[in-house]
Amino acid sequence: MPVSGLIVSLGPDSAAVERTLATLAEDPRFVVGEQRNSRLALVLDTPNQSADREAWRDLEALPAVRWIDLVYISIDPNEADPAGGTRHERRH
């Protein structure tokens, strides 16, 4: 189960920011943290890597999102990816 800590840079359009915040607040994949100026803290929690990729695409498509910084990620190295294989294969 991927869990990511993100800092999202928001654009200057206040109406777009409000729509983006409302969308994120209703999406169970995201935990909305503190907003300081144009920076918003988020936690993304998804059941698998395919869902994680989909959530990133959805986040990038929101109207006020300008940039996403990945601050932290935790991925189970043994987690099977529905697209096939595992995310991290052990090499000896």
C-alpha cells in the first residue's frame, strides 16, 4: 500500500484553488493538511501502485495544481502490482 507525503503548489486563481480544495476534501485517497500561502500539505494513501498512479494523474489534472513535490513515500517492496510483477524486485 503506497503512502505518499506531498507538498502541492497552487496557482493564483482563488476560485480554482477553492474548487481544488473541495475536490481533495471529498476524495478519500487524500488527507488534506495545512495550507500556507500557495503550498498545501497532502497525504496520499492508495491500496496498490496502479491506484497510486491514477491518483497522481487525478491530482495533476486539478485546476489549481501547478507543481507537486514528493516529500515521503512508503511502498511495501513485496506488494504485487496489478499491472504485473512487483514494484521492487530483490536482486542478489
